Amino acid sequence: MEENRWFLNIIQDGFMNGKIDFDSTVKLLEKLHMPFNLAHVKHVFKKTVDKRKIHTINIEDFRAIYRAIVHRNEFHEIFCAYSENRKNLADTELTAFLKKEQFKTEGAETTALEVILKYEPIDEVRKRRQLSFEGFIRYMSSEDCTIFKKEHRTVYQDMNHPLCDYFISSSHNTYLVSDQLIGPSDLNGYISALLKGCRCLEIDCWDGSNNDPVVYHGHTLTSKITFCSVIHVVDKYAFAASDYPVVLSLENHCSTKQQERIAQYLLNILGDKLLTSPIGDIEVTQLPSPEALKFKILVKNKKCGTIEETMLRKGRDSHGETGEVSEEEITSSDEETDEKTPLYPKSGSSKRKSEGRSSPPPRKKAKVKKMKIAMGLSDLVIYTKSEKFVSFEHSLAHQKCYENNSIGELKAQKFVKHAANQFVSHTSRFITRIYPKGTRAGSSNYNPQEFWNVGCQMVALNFQTSGTPMELQNGKFLDNGGCGYILKPEFLRNRNSTFNPHNVGRYSNPLSLSIRLISGHQLPPSNLSKSNKADPLVQLEIYGVPEDQAKRKSSVIKSNALSPRWDETFSFTVQVPELALIRFCVQDEISLVANDFLGQYTLPLLSLSKGYCTVPLFSKSGGKLEPASLFVYVWYY
């Protein structure tokens, strides 16, 4: 009775003339404050009016449309299981539900009252400390019941470890917004990455006209933007999504004259945000923490000499001074295309053949390459000095803690396969950046998981390219408040670790996971459907160490994107949950051999809530497909 009165109070003014059209229906639905997909409302409205050959509905029709869109049978079943009178949940009944189903072991009574005050729309019911079915729907559809743990939505990890102890959200060719041959360079690439919490940006610097450096993908037809404009964007957006340090990874191809200009822009535009001297002791034996570097921007580039030598020069005018950086270039017949070499096709049959070989090819003679660097720029490099990777043994013997390596994906994949223990040992000491092979002209991405498995901190991806790799990236870095830094598991931080992702042995920490896929709600209609139909199925995928990789597929529900019901349970045993991600991928079966993507959601396994949860869905481009969601029951131990 109270629900009926409340409902009529909100909508009755809209029916002053007896009937309403589709546009008025949409406006009334908005007044009820429940999200809806227009395609589904349009379909349900059309079904209602088609019976009568008129294009208006009465108040009872509207009630039926509202219930079809909002009142979910699966929610009603749970509600009735805990409500003795099947009309309202008393605060004690809601407390019982929270304890038994949602695992709220502490403060369930207080939480129940908070839920009633926050979600109950009917005044009389709220005053009695009860929750109507309308309130229950609003609670179950809210952020409080999403599958991503509430505690993980803010920074909760210890941020006082050295920088090398964290996975760091990293972008490759940040300035590109499409392909790497003829696509535009765009400041929006930097804005978008920073707003997603990315903490390591790549800037390709080349000599420009009028002594003004430019940013673009060298030796290609990609358009150019000025270095100055990029730094202005960084200054504005660096800390919009996260307080923690931003690393500017400079891919420096400039003359020493324009390198000096780069240094001037960095100093003049970024001001105090730019880190220009070490924190504390100038003799650096350990990297500082993200906490100590809050609101700081670091320059990653080649550097002449040590930090100590830089500090001795401090205050002295280094204008016009240059230094030389020497490095051995060891080439072999299968060395992958350098990160920045031209991408125009060349005959590469011998390269392709050699990639398939399991044994490493013979090394060729080392060549020493010398590079001139402006001291003004060199001195801005503090904790992120770019150092050519020679070998794990060489790094262990000679590399300083603030020297970082960049390794191409093909070489890194070989290390993962043949020297995983050494790779883990290396990344426990030194920040290591992985970048895509140069032949990915379309800006495609590799699977980042295999490099996270060995502790690589900066696994750089093309943020502009949608697909599973970027979905894994976005899902992983949801953790820890989306701040762009995630503390690595202890076995990837410990310098004496013998962890190997291919044979986890004593590092196994098994977790048994059970997910009951109950239903879907207002899923995006099929691209092939003229109405709101789809034939949805859900694929559950685990990404982690090789032993944990798994895929399970639900049955197909025919012609129902509005409210498909599965009630199917999937079980997994995960050996290394600390590294695992789970991905829910909703597809439309368009034939027996082909499915069309409808939406997905990825999150770290250890960020799963327990109990009844909604799974929000995201589009290929990463946008939220509200109100599309899945409804699941999660249990693990």
C-alpha cells in the first residue's frame, strides 16, 4: 500500500491528460531515479502500444513498464527469503541478510541502518527503520554492492617501500591516439593517460624548427606537437587522478642545443613539481618511496655520471656544456627492432625464422656507441637514469639502484621463458620497463600479464588501443585507489626470492573460488539487432601465472539482453592469487563459431567482494555501459 502511494505520488501529475507518449514515459522514469537503457525502454514501450495500435500508454501500462525494467525476479527471491511479511525488511531482517549473505561480520546492525537511511525512498518505511523492495533494489544496484572491494577503492597499501617495489601504470607512445605510421600525435593522449592514473608517460623528442623541440614518432608520417605544449599538459593534469609521482620517460633524439631547451621547459613550466635533487642523502643506496615523492615529476633519460657528481655541479651555470654517454651495442641476428627505428617494411625473413629458434643465436661483436647529452638535461635526471641493458649478470655487478633498463617485448619474453628466476632477481632491485616491439605498426599490445608475473614495474602499453591487454591494465590498476602504484607481492620484492611463474612450488598460496553467475541486467543489445535483443553468454577468465590461466563459458540465453538468467556456478583453484586477475566478458553468440563483444569487467582476484554482487560492464573503448551489469554470488577461501 505504501509503495503504491509513493509510486503514484511521483508519477500521477504526468497523467493529467490520461495518457502519455514515449518521451513523457522516459521523463517519468527519470523522476524515479533508477538508471535505464533507452533501447530496452523503447522496446518494452513498443510491445505495449503495438497491441493497441496507438502510441500512448495509461498509468497501469507505465507501472508495468517500470516493473519490467526495474523489478528483478532474482532480487525479489532474495528479498522474500529474508522478509517475513514479503513487503518490507525490518532492520533485524536486513542485518541477518548482511551477516549471512554479504559476510558483514562486524557492525552489521549499524550498516543495516545506514543502508535504510541511504536507499529507502519511502518516508514512512524509512521512519520505521525498514527497507521496502524499492529500497532493496536501490541498495543491490548501488556502488555498495559492486564486486570490487570497497576497501580497495582508496589507497590502502603501504606506500613507503622503494619505487622498485611497485607495479607502475605505464604508457608507450603516449602522444599517439591511433597507429604509429600516419596517425596524429595529440595532447589528448597525455590528458587521457593521466586521467586514468598513468604514472609513466613516454615523450619522443626530436629537433623542431626555430630551436623548438617537437614530439612525434620519428621517421614516420605521424603529426608533430611541441614539447612545450606536452609539458604544459603534464603540469595541469599530472596529479588530477593520483598524488603519486609521475615519470617522464624521454626518448631523446635531439641535438644538445634543443636538449637544453627541453631542460628549460621542464624547469620553467613544472617549477617545484620537478624533482631536481635527491631527497635526503645524496649518496643513493635505495630508491625513495612513492610517499616521499608525492606530487613530484621525475625525468627518465640518459645521464652523465652519478647523482653525487650532479650535486657537486649544482648552482653552477652549465649552459652550453655537454657530456658523452658511452654504451655497448651488442647486436645479434635476432635482436628485435629497436624501439624507435623506422617502421617501414623491410625484408625480414631471416629475423622471423630466428625468432622461432629455442636456442639463442651467437652474439656478434660489441660496438661502442657514443651519445652527446646536454649537462642541463642530464642534471635533471635523479632517480630514473636510463641504462642500456647488457645482461642480468652485468646489472648485478655494475648497476646502481637508480639506473633503469628498458627491454623490448621479444627479448623480455625469452627471459621469461628461459631465465625467469634471474628476471625476478633483477626486477627486485631495478626498475624495468617493457615496451612493444617496433613492428606493431597498428599500435597493438602484447599480454602484460607475463611481465607482471616476473615483477616488471613499468609494463608499457599503447593506451589508445582497446582490447584485452588494456582491459587487464585497467583492471589491475583499479586496485589501491587507482593511484597508479601497486605494491608487488613479497616474493617479487625479496632479493633472495627463487619465485618462478612456471613452477611456483613453495610460493603456492591456493585460493578456492566459486562464482555463481545468476543473471544479466539491461545488457547492450546486439549490433545485429534492430530491437533490444541479443543471445548473451558470459566467459569467465583467470589471468595469472601459467598454471592459473583458465577460461569457463556459460550457456547461451536466446533473445534476451534485458534480463537473461543463468544460475550457473563456476569453480577455480588459483595457486598464486596475488598475481591473478579475473575478467568477465559478455558476448553475443552470432553463430556457432563467432561471438560479438557486448561488455567486460576485469579486476584483481584479491579485490573480489564476497556475497551477492553486481558486475558493472565496460565497452571496448573503456567507457562504463551503465546500467548494464551482471549479478553474481562470490565465495572464496
